[in-house]
Amino acid sequence: MDELKKTGERKASFGATMKAVFWSFLGIRKRSDYEKDSASLNPVHVIIAAVIGVLLFIGVLVTLVRFAVAK
């Protein structure tokens, strides 16, 4: 029950979550930023942001392949 209560108290906005997920995709994170994010990010926002990031990544790859094949 305490874990559920802690999850509801996390203060990071969805934009901050998107930024953290973006940097995580690139693999460039400071240890201090990671620790701060893990304490403040909402896990539901992280999952949603990751799905959006994956869809954008796939969309960019498909666009690049179509552009390359069209030449």
C-alpha cells in the first residue's frame, strides 16, 4: 500500500518524463539525473512515454527506408 501511495505522490510532469525517456533511448544519462528521475517519475507516464518513443522511432525508420528505396 505504501508503494501505491508513493507512486501517487511523484511530481514530475509528462514532459519531464518524455525528456527522461528520450535521453534513455540515446543512452546518455548522468547517474545523478537517473537517481532523481527514478524518485520523481510516475511509472505509468514512463510506460506511455516509452510507447510513444518507440512508435516515433519506428515511424522515422519506415520513412527513411521508403525515402531510400524510392531513389
